[in-house]
Amino acid sequence: MVVTERRLDREAMVERQLEQRGIRNPRVLAAFRDVPREAFVEPGLEEFAYLDGALPIGEGQTISQPYIVALAVEALDVKPTDRVLEVGAGSGYAAAILSRLAARVYAIERHASLARQAEERLRRLGYDNVEVRTGDGRKGWPEAAPFDAILVSAGGEVLPLPLLEQLAPGGRLVMPVGNAREQNLLKVTKRPDGRYEVEDLGPVRFVPLVGGAEGEGRTDGGPRRERSPADRQPGAGATAVAAPVALAQLVARALEPFPSIEDADLGPVVERIGDATLVLIGEASHGTSEFYRMRARITRELIRRGRIRFVALEADWPAAARLDRYVRYEDPRGKPTSDAFARFPTWMWQNEEVLEFVDWLRAWNHPRDPADRVAIHGMDLYSLDESAAQVIEYLERIDPDLAALARRRYACFTPFEADPAMYGYAAATEAYRKCEDEVVAMLRELLDRRLELEAREGDRYFDAVQNARVVVDAEGYYRAMYRGSAESWNLRDRHMFDTVGAVLEAHGRGAAGAIWAHNSHVGDASATEMAARGELNIGQLAQERFGDNAYRIGFGTHTGTVAAAHDWDGEVTVMQVRPSRPDTYERVYHQSGVPAGFGSLREPRVEGVRDELLDPRLERAIGVIYRPEAELLSHYFQAILPLQFDEYTWFDETRAVTPLGHARRVALGPGHPFAPVDV
């Protein structure tokens, strides 16, 4: 049964991760269907073998993302009679793929333990045309040369001369080459006259191997910085990353410590933010009190100084609209039918920290003219059925005939009200394909009446249009979830960014706002391994549109507690956060000895710290689910911190948010957006 499931997973991986991304060579696709990736991962990680990413294999190395291997292998154009050299055997997976395509494969691995395991694994699985050795991959395998094809598994700044010399006439070498901001996958072909032709196959993002070009390393994303001349000396790869103690001392001098959140001097931070149109304020988890409280503190300071007009939450539009009406003293528009933020994970917004900010904002807004009150908006798109209901409710008041039409058009979602994600499966059938056209037509009906309704209805019309947009994008999102790949992530973040754009326009010329979302949404995705998966995010889109007028603030912690669930739809639990790994940004900041502090990454106050932080490291991200037992796989990713954020806020030890229990919510009384609907 397990073998059958693995085979189906392999077929799905080939279809979704390779074919849908443009891998076309039938021999390459057949090789990926034939080789069991689960046999090349660490024991206990077999269930993750066909995920779209890299996996640890020991010695700090990884088995590469399937698409990255396929992209390079297809470019090699391996023939059945070819002799192939692979630099970086790792677990042996790429060598196994190449063995299905070539006559003979020679694989070099820097780490002796990995080389032994790869050799044993390949022999056990019957890949008897592969030879593995331990050695320096940059020097190649002279006694086995010449080679018809050479695959180098990690990025470098130059093409290694020994490898070029070991190519046979007509031979091909594929390797990613570039600097910090861009790398390109190069295909080098050796002409019969000994000259080389170089073909640029397009931009990629690879992480350099520890110790130079040997070893499989992390090829799952994350760019690297351009080295200084001293770094480019032979053998300098292993010392390119600054010693942790020396870097930690630089970070300690660069940080601006604060004794507590309420006593922190925010003057320098606000000065650095300046007149930014968007201030993107992150969190390294969805359940850490210090992240929420400092985010609220920064936002309050921006509001007091008149810098922003709204706060946009990583939350559904209808739920956030209830907060907005509360803080701006607007008509509650009828009794709600469900609790605000009742959908999993409730504690993400139903917590004491958010409650404190919401009540503060209501008090701040009270004496001010309605036009000057600061708003709260939601950016997310999960509220398909609730947003559809909001559109219908609005239309019933202004145009009953159009409301009836909306009810008919949205009827195709009715069977999926309890679980909208199931719509993605149904959308693959002919019966439900018309839903996309229906919801787009409904949005067009509203937009066509903009001139008439906007002047008459104001915010009510804007609210209805945004809900209609949520339905359109949610339909596409759930359909994309079924197809897999990066499409669903990108659709969601584009929707959130487009929503912020609509809010900026609605608030008028010169408006500015703060965005509250996870680090993975507000940091620049192009500076992380997300780029290798084809993913973008709000932070990247904001940087592209607003440049320096988008200011991105990230957060981090070493250890403490966090509110999270073990599984999706699970109960919230306060869990212990494991101390950060030695190869992470969090460990560098922990070793600085600063308990809490701000650190500018755009213009740090200590010369040299930004340059040293440009070396890619792991960074931790905890969402609504935390799995300490699989933390490396589930919660770490490669990033370049100074390109990801403009500012980094550090808390060495943190504690979990305090969810709002039922009794606490009842005590808030009727009319409060966090009160249960039956109060």
C-alpha cells in the first residue's frame, strides 16, 4: 500500500513540479518517474520526499529540489552513450537520475560519510553504472575524463577551469553562475576546436556549497552576496562567512537596545521609516506576544505622528470590516451571524494583544472628525462564502433584482460552505468550471455601476466591491490549490497587495498605511529560497512598486513559547520554541547578547555589519502550526536578511500570545467585535 502511494506521489510530482513548469524531455521525465526519491532522504522523512523543496541528508547538506535537478539535467541533453560527471553526489539522487540517461556516471562528494551512504544506496537499488568517490569536486575526476556532460550542483562566481578542461569535444557543462542579486544557469559546450560556447538558460537562485563547489549543498533557493577580492582566493569558500563570534559582536554594536516594549525609544525607527507609503510590519510566528505588542507600539507611534491612515491585516475582509466599523464608530450594519475571526486559527487575531490595540484605536478615533479616523482593513481571501453573502446582502438593499442574480451566480459555492477548499476538487469537473465566469461577471456588474453607487453609497459600495473581488480571487485560489505549485501562494499574495492598493486609492491622494502580516509575506521573497520555487509576496511587490517608500520590518527570536497547533484545525497549545540552530540568523543575534533591540538593515549604524549579514543563512518561520520535532524541515528556509528586510526587531526570549477565551469575550459585552454573536 505504501509503495503504491509513493508511486502515485512520484507521478504527481512529475506532473505538477516538472511538466507544469516546462520540463519536456521524455527521457528526463521517465527517469524521474523511475527513481524513488524516498530512498534518498533521511529515515523518517520519507513522507516528505515528493514535496516541492529540498530535504536534509546529513552533514548540513540537502537533497535538491526535484525541479532544480530536472532543470539542470534537461539542459545537459544526456545521450544513452554519454559518460557523465556529477560534482556533488550528496545522497545520490541526481546520480541515480543521470544513471537512467547515460552509459556511465561518475559522482564526487566532499563528505566521506555521504559518499559512503550514496554508494551503498545506489548499489542496493541496482544503479550499477554509477561510481562514487570522496574528493574535491572543483578538480574533477582527471583519470576518468573526458566527459560528455558535467553537472555542477551549486552556484559559483566563475566556471572551474579543471572541469572545462575535462569536457570532451562536444561536451556540455551546466552550472549556475552569478553574484548576490542574480545568478544564471549557464550551459557551456566545448567545440571541436577547443573553444567554448556559453548559453544563458535564464535566471536561477542557488546557494553556494560549503567549501567551494564540492558537495551537494543547498540548491533549493536563496541568493548569495558578491565576494570581496580576498574571498575569491582559492579555497576561500569555507571562510567566506564571518566567524559567528565576530559577526555577533558587530550585530551587538549595531542594535539599538530597549528595556521593554513600552519604554522603547521609537524615535530613530520612525525617522528611518520617514514618509513611507507602506510600512510592512512582520512577525516570525502567528502566536508570539512580543511581535504583536511591538507591532502595535510602532503602529500607534505612526498614528500619533499622522503618518498612516489605515492598518491592513493578514485577515479576511468581512471580519476586519467589523473591527473597522467599531474603531471608526460606524453603523454595525445589522447583527452578525458568526463570531469575528471564528475560522481556524482563532487565536491569530482573537487575542489580548490585538484587543488592546483595537480598543486603543477606538479611543484615539473618538474625538476626531470621521474623515480623519484611522481604519482597519483585511487583505486575505479565505472568506469566500461570507464575502458572497455580504455582496448579496448589500444588493438586496439597493437592487433586489441584481441581488437575485448574485444569488444564482454564487449558488455553485453552496455545497462547499463548510469546506471551501473542496471546491478546488470540484472545479476540475465540467459542472463547476462555469463558476469562474459567473463570479467575474458579478464583479463586473458592480464595477459598471461605480459612478452611480460610489457617490451615493460611499464606504458601503467600496465594501461590496472588495467582497466581490474576494469571491473572484478566492475561486481562483481554491482552484489553484488543487493544481498545486506556487500558483496558489502567488494568487493569494497578489490579492492581498492589490487589496492594499485599492485601500490606498480609497483613502485618497497621499494616503499611507501599515501592513500586519507574517515575515514570509512582508519580507522580500526574491531574497529568500521562495524565489527558487517561483513564489513572490507582498514585500517583493511593494518593493517593485514603491521602492524605498515601502519599509519592511522583520522580527526574530531565539527561544521562548508560542501559541500554535500541532496540525491544521487543531487546538491551540502553548509550546516551547526550540533554541535557534547554529547556522541561522537567529543564532547570530542571540550570540550578540542583546535581549531586545532594533537594527536598521538599510542603513545600519555600524559599518560592515550589513555586508557580513549578506551571506545566506537559515531563518525560522513559525505559522499557525509548529512541529518542533521536524523543525529544520518545517520551519527553516534560506534567506539574505538585509535584502529581505529594511529593519530587524530582535527579542531573544519571547512568550505566547494570550487567546481570548469565551468568558473573556462575553465580558466585552454586546457591540464589541470580539464578543460572541449570541451575547
